[in-house]
Amino acid sequence: MENTEENAIELHGDEEIIEVIDLNDTEPGPDDLADVLGDADFEESANPEEDEGWETEDEMEAEADQDDSELTFSKHTGSVFCVSLDPATNSLAVTGGEDDKAFVWRVSDGEVLLECSGHKDSVTCAMFSHDSSLVATGDMSGLIKVWKMETKEEIWSFEVGDLEWLEWHPCAPVLLAGANDGSVWMWKIPAGDCKTFQSPACQATSGKVLPDGKRAVVGYEDGTVRVWDLKHGNAIHVIKGQDGHQGALTCLACNRDGSLVLTGSVDGCAKLINTATGKVVGVFAVKGGAEKGAKDEEESNSVESVGFCNILPLIAVAYLDGTLAIYDLSSQALRHRCPHEAGIVHLQWEESSSVVSTCSLDGALRLWDARSGNMLSEYRGHAAEILDFTVNREASVAVTASGDNQAKVFCLQRPDR
């Protein structure tokens, strides 16, 4: 029985109250609980409806055993932190984990094509270059390696301060990275020609190269957003103060042509920024969305992931309290609020539909129809939280990375396909 709140059990008969049991601190076994509750004389509920919400042991086991995945990749020996697919064919996945390794493997059968070893800390970033010829892996200590898929060899490495994010250029063998000290690095691979974009000493927490390949948007720990000119190395726009966020940036995304960027922060807000003018043109926040009983509403309702729909003027904002909010881009009105049983970690829109997928701390992957706000399907199989996932171009396959040391491949079947 999962329980994050302390529960007092009140008895019907003589109104005796059993002491509060904190299941988190002591994690007692079934025998301990039996001892504590041994003297309790539970009367049968006169009203059968009162028993609703309690799962039988069989039901709980069935849910724990449910595995909707087609394939499980279990070569990692620690939590799997990140996953991405090769853009060229979507047939290869790269995963990075707590075991200081990354693996490139085939989605169809899980066969390992390349083991990326030699890292000194958890691999938290791993992705293919635009043409799938190269793979970049980065660990928390700041060691970045690039591997050539054709020869399965490491062709380049570099060390920055503690690594926050890693991102390939959309159309060239150019790699960008954001570090703990606020610097953003850009290298030509494998030559290693380097440029840095300096800003005040606070973490560069998220970054994205815009589709034109000439600019990058970077979010910082102090709530500032900068639009950088990659060629000349200067900040074209700085969004700060009241225009910026009031807390660290957690995520950002751009629309298809790069004219708009959506940013998310621990301050509970998502902001829409025009990349040409640097102006904030929209602010989105879910009122009263924090967890019940949370002491700090803002902290509990951090924005964890954001994204634009490609085919309709809709955006999605995922919150740590488990709310997925779908907003209308033109009116900026809240269209739908899609509740989750646990905090959302990541969202991704399908390439050419109005379906948005989410993964959450309860270990489930869910598909939502943004037009109606309804959940289309739910996939389970992980024994711990899903920390990252990605969906292929056809939206037929999802690959997940989890704290249970596994990555899984799910076939996404929907009635409308």
C-alpha cells in the first residue's frame, strides 16, 4: 500500500484511535503491521460502498505484473535516465544510465550495436546527430563523448563543468552543451573548433537550437531566457526581470518554424516568447493545481515539460502535481485539464496529429487526445517511475527509460489507425 500521507485509522466500535503509522519512515513488513493492528476489532462495513477504493491483493499483484511492452532492454545496471531514437530511420535507440554507460541498440530486437563506456558518472544525455551518423553521450561530471556509428569508435571527447544539457544542431555536425557555471559551449565535430557563450554565473538549465540553425534559446537558473546568435556569439534578446521567470527554467520547446518558444519553470508558469522580438506574448499557469496538502504551492507545481502541437494551434504544459494542461494558442484559454495519478516527467506531441503522450512518476505512459481532453490509452510495465521517453515519427512505437534499470518498447495501437 503506497502512502505518502500519515494515516490515522479510526474504529467504529468504541471510537478508539490507533496511533499514526508512518509507512515511509519505517517500512514495516506485513508481520509488523499485523502486530500493530492485531488487537483492532474491525467491524464489517454496513455500507459496501465504503469499501470502494481498496484494492485486493490479487488486484495489486495484477497491476504490478501488467506489462504492455513488446520488448524490454535490460543491459543497464542502474536507473535509465535518457532515451532517444535515431532521426534517420527511427530503428535505433540510445539510452544513458546511472551505471555510467550508454548503449545503442536495435528497437526491433534489443540487440546492442554499441556500448559507450569510459564515462565517470551517470550518463544523463545521449542523442544522435541529425543524420544519425554520430552519437553524443554526456555524463553528470561534464565528460562528453562522440561516437561514430559506422566504425563504432569514439572520435571526440571534451570535458566541461557539470553538464546540464546536450543538443545537436538540426542540420550540421555541431554539438551544443550547457554547463553548471552558466556557459554554453558549441563545437564542430570531430574537428573540435569551439565557441562559448558566456553569461552570469548561474546554471544554463535548458537549451534548444532553433530550426533555422542560426540561433539557440537558453534558459537559466535565475529565470532568465537568452536568444543567442550562434555565428556571432552575442545574445540577441535577454528576457529577464518581470518578463523572465521567477525561478529556474526546467524546460523549453519551439514551434515548427522557430518563431515561438515556450518555456517552463519551477515558478509554476509557462511563457510564450516571440523569438524575433524577444517579447513575452503569453503566460500560462494552472490555478489551484498544487497537490492537496502541499506546503509550498509553487514548489509542488513546477512545470516539467512543454510542447507545441504541429497541426493545431495548441500547446501542452505538464506539471509536477500531475496536471496536463492543454491551452489554445490563439485565445490562450485553458482547453483541457488532464489529471494524472502522479507527477508528469515529460510530454511529447505526435509528429502529425493532435495526440500528446506523457510519462509520469507512477510508471505509466499515457496518450491523450488534445481535441477532447480524453485519455486514449495507458501503457504499463515499469516497476518504477519513467524518467524519459520518445515516440517515433509514425507514432507507432514509444521507447521509455525508467528508474527500474530498464528501457521498454511499446507498440502504440489506437482504434483510429
